[in-house]
Amino acid sequence: MLKLYLDYGGNPTIDLSDKILSVSSLSRQVESQKPGEPGVISLDNVSLELPLNAFPNDEMSFANLDSNPDYIFTIKIDFGGTEYKIFEGILDKSSVEHTKAETAKFDVLDKINALKFLENTQPRTQEYFDAGSGFKYQNWETGNPNEIKIYKRYDNNTNYVDNNDVVPLGSILISDSNNLYFVINSYTAFDSGEGVNVNIVEFHNAQPGNWEFDNRYLQYYSEYFGNEIIHLINTGTSKVEAFSATAIIEAIIKKQWPGANIIRRISGDDRYPISLDYWDQLVTTYFDKQPLEALKYLISTIRLYLFVNIQGDFILQTFDLLGQYAQLTINPDELIDFNKKYDWQKTVQYVKITNVDNANDYGEYPTNLDVIPTNKLEKEVFKFSDNLNQIAQDYYNFYGAKKLMANIKIPLNSNSITIDLTDKIILWNKNWFIISIEADLINMVLNLDIAEL
């Protein structure tokens, strides 16, 4: 039995199961250049139809959407008295249509696509230190590259006093003329010349001149990106040394879903350090992109899967762990229908993997070809400790040979409802990975496109 629940503005959950007039299938696939390649796994919009009077009071009606909080819908299926969640998402208020039959048709966005609602939000807040009435901050160069010392003094330019206001690591200082400086080191030190404490601040590749700061207020953008810290600190130098790509991803998710549980299934260093040179794209924007597009860009260039599992957790997973967390063994007798064919689009004959930070730094396979084949795969990635030639060879090995593919239909039940696209299917004595899943909630059938591992 299909169940539909609505959570609204912290009120008790509302059961709308008996109000469902129609519901679309649930379709999932990886957003990537090639089937099987890591990327964001999201659901197509889920379409629902309910009576216009489905909600228990006029305040919540479809006519009052603009003034109301988010409508969060959850779809579950009852198998033998146990309810299994299969979908959770937010009403897309712009999609609501009123029909002549006094019904409302609308789309619900899954938890990943709902990040589009962050479109007009900024990741960092603007903060400031207040020197107090009659005081102001001033700065002098220290003689060290990219470093200044910030004093506090009376605003008549006489008599320094202790400045124990420490600009946070990872924040962005805003000068009086609105120049921005990314802070990689900041601490209090005693200035013997003036006999007071000062704040020593070091910036990433920037040397402000004297009098950049000459004001009662010392303004900066917070070190928090959303509500998360995204910079990494070198334990030896105590300086900011990089950004964490996974921390940025998690910050974007938690901006929309503050209580999200995010699980990293990552082999190796799960921080994915990227260059501080990106700092100016992470002040008031997300890599100069809308948040959802920035998320997809990061997921693609660091080669991870991102999906929401049946429990509602966000999962970050590396390609090498494909099929290692869960598997479903299917008895051929359980198949409702199937077809098999040898087809892997066109087999790839050449792969080039380029460092997104340096177009001249790339790996390829095969190497040293006189003529580059037309059927090629080219991709930009963030370079970590990976050997780009090895990445290219791994892609070639995966996409350079034809694979057996199949479309299968199986019953949607308490066993199959838990399938994720990163799981492994065992069928016909072969291992398969999943390209796409479509759940028919009316006929209780799962339609899967699979390819041989």
C-alpha cells in the first residue's frame, strides 16, 4: 500500500495517503558523461495529484503557498505492516496547477534537486570587530611577505592599546576600500616597539599596504561557509593550506538540509584538498555558480557518487567501492521481463584526463598516438595524489570493451526497495552494476537498466 505524508512548518505529520489521485514513477540515474561514471544520483521530479481540499485547514491550502514554509512530502510503501520510505522531497511551489476537476497537480523535488532553492543565498555572513567609541584599527606591514600587523589605537592617532581581536583563520578581511584578503594565519603577538599586543595576519598571495584598515570597525566575511568550516589547517605550521572539496559539498547540502546525515564511503584521503587559489570564488558565491550546479561540478571533478539512500542519508562514495556495500541476488525465476544485448554505446578508443587547474598537466591512454581517434573520452578532474595516466587507463579499461547490458523488471517488494545505484546485482551467475532505476508505484514493479561489471 502506498503512503503519503506531509511535514509542514514543525507541525505534526499529516497522513495524506487516502488523498492520492495520481503519482508518477520514481526514476533515478547518474548524471555523468558516461553510464557507470561517478556523478550525482538524483531523482526525476515526482509528480503528484491531490484534491484542492486535501489539507486539513485553509491556511495550508494551495492558494497560500507563497506565505507558507516548505512542504516536505514523504512517500512510503507498506509491506506486511512495515513501512519503507522510498522518497522524500520538497514541493516545487512554481509547479502547482489547479485543474477544472478541483485538483492540484504539482512536482516534488528530491533532497538533492531541492538545493536549487538556495539560488539566492550567500555562503558566508559578514562580521566585524568594533574597536569601541574613540578607538580605531590600523595596520602596518611587518616586512614579511603577505603579512600585516593590526593595531588598535585612539582615533586621534595617539597611544596604541592592546588589540586582542584575532581575525579568524579562513575568513576574508574587507579593507576600507573593499579589497578582499583571504586569511591563512592569524595570531596575537607582543609588539615591543609600541609595548602592546597586536594581531599578526597573513594572507594568501596578497600584501596590503599600510592604511588598508583605518576605521573603528574591522570587517570580514566569516570563516564559516554556510555553517561549516571548509578550510584545512597544516598541523605543523598552523596555517590554512587548502580547501576540502568534500567539506564544501557538505556545506552546500547542510545549507538546505541543516540536520542532514552525510556519510563518506571514500577510500584514501576523504578531504580532497584543493588549491587556496579558489578562495575568491568562495566568498559570496559557490565557485561562481548556483549552489546545485557547484555541487554537481565538484562531484564530477573529484569523481564521487552522491546520492540519498532509503534512510534519507546523503552518501559520498568513490568509484572503486561500487557494489561493495550492498548487493541483491536475483533469481531468474523472479524476473517479470528482461532483454539482453551486447552494447556499450561506442567503445572508447582514447582517454584524456586533464588537471582542471592546469591544461598542460594531463594523462592519456593509449599514449603517444599519432592520430587521436574520434571516439574518445575527455574529462577534467581535480588532481590530488592520483596519477593522471593511471586514471586515463582505468577509464579506458572500463569503457574500451563491449559489455553485456540488460533491462530487467522485478517485483517492487521489501527486498528490492532498498536497491541503490551503487549496489551490485547478481544475476545469471554474473555481477552487474545499475545504470538506472525506475519504480512504478502503481503496479509495484522495478525497471532496471544494468551492465556487466
